[in-house]
Amino acid sequence: MGTAEQIKARIEELEAELSYHKTQSDTLKIAINGSFGKLGSKYSALYAPDLLIQTTVTGQLALLMLIERLHLAGVRVISANTDGIVLHHTKAKQPGIDAIMWDWMLDTSYTLERTDYRAIASRDVNNYIAVKLDGSTKGKGCFASGGLQKNPDQPIIYEAVAEYIAKGTPIAKTITECTDICKFCTVRRVKGGAVWRGEKLGKAVRFYLSTSAASDECIHYATNSNRVPKSAGAKPLMDLPDRFPDDVDYHAYLVAAEKLLCEVGYRHA
């Protein structure tokens, strides 16, 4: 095997290894976050409010100290949450920022990781889409890729907005050219079961916005007839079809995507 082939083989090996570690990391993250949440539940064997406060407050106070130092140095901190901050500054300020962060790491024994963004659009601190320098994106909250942590909620809307922000792809193109019906669906857990047009659907309901359903027609709770959230104009899809439905209400998804685009501060050119 030549040198080029060896390098290519090694790269493929490293990519496979990184993919495996990401899956393992995501799995462990669910377990760790779940265990941490139980520290605040008095019904759990892990109940320990002192550890809960120690874990959250210490880190928050440390971040506030870093934010204060950056602010006094004239650096704009545009957002912050429990485990990170986002800065906006000129390249000329980078050496000073590096010095501040190095001193902070020495003072707190915490380690900072840095990611550079080309653009960032946020609905709030927990829901944002960021475009990295290489064009790849990082999403959090509603913009995060689907996983074990949450049920689908019309992911095509967030995908369309992300594609527009990152690559300028028209929202209509992303939505109308998608052939995966799962990306148009919302999944809801309905306590006591749900009903649509007199048909019982069960306690977990999958549905999509359909032109064959009236805009004011909803899926209802079987126990009290209350409306299932976000089910107006929706049609149940309890079994996935072999072919893409011909009654998907593209217009409704386009309107929702345009609304989300405005919420994150973007306007069409």
C-alpha cells in the first residue's frame, strides 16, 4: 500500500473511531444528566440538594467572574448559560481575551474549550443555530438534531431555517423537496389516550399538518376533549406509509419556518 493509501486508510480509521466515541459520549451524557436531575427530586434515592447547588452555583459564579473580567476589558458578551458564553469581538482583542481566559482557568482549575462561529442566530439562550468557520452547524434546543432525549416536533422547519442561515438555501426548497415524512411529524404523549374523528389513537400520537384536515380541526384528549397541542389542521400518522403522503400542507410548514426565521432575527435579503 502506498503512502497516499495509508494516509487515507488512517483517516477513515480515525473518523470511525470518532463516530464511535461520539455515540458513546451521547449515551453517557443522557445517563449523567438524568442522574444530575434526580439530585433535586426528593422522591429519588439520589436526592442530595447540597450537591445540586454545589454543582450548579459554583460553575455559574465562576462564569460570572469570567464575564465580569471580559466586560471590564471591553469585550462584548452576547449570551451566557450554565456552561458557556458567546463573545463578539474584533481579531485585535483576541490576545487580551486569551490572557484573561488563561488567568481564569488558573484561578478556577476549570478548562475552557473554544469554538469559532461565522454566524449565530438564536431565539433564546437555549435555542440557537451557529455556523462554524467550515460551514458546518451546531444546533441547540429546537435546532438540535433528533435523538433519544426528545420526541420529534416538525424537524423539517428547523432544518429549513438552519439550511437557509448556513448556506442560503431557500426555505421552500428544503421543505418541498424533502421526501421523509418523519421530518414533518410531531410526536406527543397523550395521557389517557387521544381521539380523532371518533377514532381512538392511543397514548403516543404521531401527526403531520395536512390539507385534508380543516385548519380548526384537532386531535383531542380522550379523557376531557381538550386539544392536543400543535394538532390544529393535523392528521394522525400512527403507521408510517410506504409512500410520501400527497396531502402534506407545505404552506403551513413554510409559514412556521418564516416565523421562526424572524424570531431568530433573520430577514430575507
